[in-house]
Amino acid sequence: MNESKQMAKRLKKVLLQDKIIAYEGLTKALESDVKLLLGYYMTIVGDLHVNIDVLDSGEYQINISVKANNINAPQVV
């Protein structure tokens, strides 16, 4: 394999790794923020999960999964 192909392969690997790290950082930030927000309105049980999918159209579909065992009166922040 020539040097330019090796460089292109390494660059692709770095970009894919950056994309994975950015995705993980975004989902963790969303999980934290959404859990805090929903905690004002309900008692959350267990973990909150965020999944982000890229649709064929290029749009993002964000799925949030969480369980709660009580709805609370809204708290003033």
C-alpha cells in the first residue's frame, strides 16, 4: 500500500474515532440535562437513556427512555 493510501486510512480512522467520542459526549450531556429537567416534574427511577439515529434524509431522530414512579407538582426553579 502506498504512503498516501496509508495516510488516508489513518485520517479516516481518526475522524471516525472523533465522531464516536463527540456522539458519546453529546448523549451524556443530553442525558444529564433531560434527567435534571424531568426531575422537576416527576420522580425518576433508574437511568435515563438517549439514543440518536441519523435518518436517510439526514435528519436526527432522538429517542429518550426513562421510567418514573410519581408525577410531582412543578417546582419553581
